[in-house]
Amino acid sequence: MSDVQAPARRGGREARKALRAAPLARDVRPVNPGMQGGRYKVLSDAEVLKVHEAALNVLANIGMADAIPSCVELLTAKGCTMTPEGRMLFPRSLIEDTLTIAGRHFPLYAQDPQFDMEPWGKNVYYGTAGAAVQIIDPVTGAYRESTAQDCFDIARLVDTMEHIHFYQRTVVPRDLPDPAEMDINTCYLSVSGTTKHVGTSWVHPDHLEASLQMLHHIAGGEKQWRERPFVSQSNCFVVPPLKFASDACKCLEVAVRGGMPVLLLSAGQAGATAPAALAGALVQEVAEVLAGLVYVNAIKPGAPAIFGLWPFVSDLRSGAMSGGSPEQALLSSACAQMAHFYDLTGGTSSGISDAKMPDVQAGAEKGYNHALVGNAGANLIYEAAGMHASLLGFSLEGVVLDNDIIGSCQRTIKGIEVSDETMSLDVIRGAVIGGPGHYLGSKQTLEIMQTEYIYPKMHDRLSHKEWAELGRPKVLDRAIDTVKDTLATHFPSHISETVDAQIRSELPIRLDRSKMLPPYASVG
């Protein structure tokens, strides 16, 4: 009998493998963007309140230095005062008033509406970010300077990754030394490479003004842009500890008035530019970003602003950044709780590896960081894929491998559904009383094998025998092949040739259009 049944089992196995390889409709996928986290809490409710009160104390009694004149004018009109030393103090009542009018429940739009995000409550989204200056060779481990071509290539790679939900620029194009050209090109290459929501930054308000005109062209007009702004500004408006950053503040004002969502980003490093005590680092972060929130709402009440607590960690033996540490996971998870306390869209970092290339260290650091921060319910998790060497190096192959890690971590966020149906009493009865004594072919098993179980694309689940028969393939080799295949075949074309030509006639776009098209495509 076994000889008769064996072919059917093999055929069934091949059919199941084919089913797993096919893309699933979103409503039956085991994980989806925006699943609710929040089960993990590193701080008690009482501790969250203590951090809040301490941050208000910092703002009322220590304040912020180096406010630019327009900031001083805006905030003193709202009730801030200046000390003789030039520090701006924020009264508690102003913080509380701001929190009542601050923008909430705003979508982050994408050029393709299927990728729109709803980053509020405890909905969780993972994306990229960073300003790495080097690209990692996955075979040799050698580093080279990042280029404009890399900016575009990484965007289109992310465009194909199921579990990376938005794209914030990841590398600095070192072949564009002019700051204006760098800012404008980075923005254009990002929005050209993906239809997902994009984040980037600018170092001068004039560069942002030019980029806004470009984005109006892509959107179909300023009105259409303001209705669905698909790019957000990553704005380091503060220089920790507790000082405003002049040029970033000028860019902040342009973005808010231009209808662009702003990530209010404070990135103090515990033990260096923030207290070494993790609670103290968190207090400083909260104080700085609350100050930024007051600033944004003084410009335009209710403007979309992301509560961007991005504390980093030092290795106190050397002072070097330690982005893959467990302390980093704790801090970023606490940041999620603080955003929940204020009911604000929160953004924080996770997935920065100190490893120099995709390896065991990188996988471990990314895994426990993503699992904790995602289960804490951070709305927007930046730096989640491809980042290595404590933000200095970027790996395209790492993006592919990290996509699997993020997918698995999302499955832990989803948790276990407990209901009369899933407790499976009838299924158990049918298997053990007059049944086959197992669940391999049961109706329930077949129904939920795709909706409840996630199957990584890169990670190895072969038996040792199958693995050996296939030549002992390495996970990194599969990632290398995926990057090569994707960059050879995936060329987004959502920006028309006409719009591209108009933008190029107005702005110095330096990457030749031929390098943004398939090799066989003609350039008009």
C-alpha cells in the first residue's frame, strides 16, 4: 500500500511547495503591515509617568539653547521665556496645550495607495533609514563609498520586499559632493525607485523648496501633493544635549508650511550626548522631542509630526556606538511606550547592527531588537534593514535577509489566536478517536498552513540530507542571487518620461536616465 501512496504524497508535497511560493492575497497572509503590538512593556505605567514629569521639569527649568530668531518669535508668542543665558524655557501649560492640538491619526501616504500606512495606536510598520557612507561587498567584506546609483538601487530593492513597509533613504551619494545636488538627487532617486512612502532629509531650506516643486510635478500639482504627501522629512532639529540645530530648524519650518510630514528626530547617545543611565537618556529624548512638537504646532497647529525618539547607546568601554545592543532594544521599546502615553505617532530605531557584514552577529542583534521593539508597539521602526557597522555601512544583501527577520518578528507580534475554533477540540477528537492519530492531512491543517504560518524566503529549513544533496547552499548566497536578479529585472516606471524630463530641465538630476531603465529600454 505504501508503494501506491508514495507518489501521491510526493505530488502533494510539490503542490504545497508551489502554493507557498505563490504570492498570497493580503487578507489571507499570516502577517501584514500595521499589525498591533504593545504586549511587551519595558516600563510600568508609573515609570512612564515619572519619565513624563521629569521631561517637563527639564523643559521648564533647563530648557533649550540656540533657538533661531523665527523659533524665538514663534515660541515666545506662545508663552516660552528666554533666560539671560539664552536658553528657552517651556512652561508646563504650553506642553499640555500642545498635546491637546497635536496632529494624530494621520496616514503616511505612498505613491501607490496599497502601501499607505496608518501609524497610530499600536500599529507597527518596519522600514529603512540611515546615512551610511559605504556599501559592503557581501563576498569579500570590503567597503566602498556609496553612490547615487546605490540610492536608486536600494530603493527599488526595498520596493520588492514584502515586510519592509516604507523606504527612508539609507546611504549618502558620495559621488555628489555638492550639498544641494545631494539633497535633491537623494529625494528624486528615492521616489523614483519605490512607490512606498519615502523619507529623506535636507541640509538647507532652499534645497527643500526645490524638492517640493519636484514633488508637486510628480504628484500632478501642489494641491494633489498636499492631499497625499508621499514623502516625509527626517529632521534632526536638535543637537543633543538640549540645543536647537539652526539649519535643520529652518528646514523644519519649510516642511511644515509645505504640507510635508516631519519626523522630529532626537538622537542622543547614552553615555556621550545623553546620560549613561537609560532612564536619563529617555528623559532627555522626550524633553527634546516635546520641544520640537511645540515648535511644529506653533508653526501650524495639528501639522503631521512623528514623535521621533531615537536614543542610541554607547559601549562605555570605548565610547563607540552600540546599535545592536540589548540596551538599544530596551531604550527603543521604552520610546514606543512614551509615544503611546501621548497618543502620538511614534518613530524609533531598531535593527542597527554593529556587525560589519551580514553574519551570525548581525542576525542575532537584529532579531532580538526587532522582536522587542515590534512587540512594544512602535508605530514606525526605522533602520530596520541593511544597516551595519553602527550606521556606517549598508548591505543590499542584508536587506533581503532582514526582510525574513522582520517577517518572522511580525509573526510574533500577531501572537496566538485563542478561540473555540482554534482550541481545536473537535479536531483533536477526530484525530485520536477513529482517526489517523495525526493531523498532517486534516482540513484544519491545510486551511491554516498559509494564514497562520510564515515561510521565510531566504532562511534554510531543509533537512540535512536535502541540504547536502543541493551542495550545502549558504543563506548569504541566496541573498546575493536575489539582489542580482532584482536589480536586473525590477525597474519601477511610475514616474513618466514626460515628468522626468520636466524635472531634469529644472533641477540637476545627475544619474542618467538610461541607468534607471532596463538595459533594452530606449531613452527618449
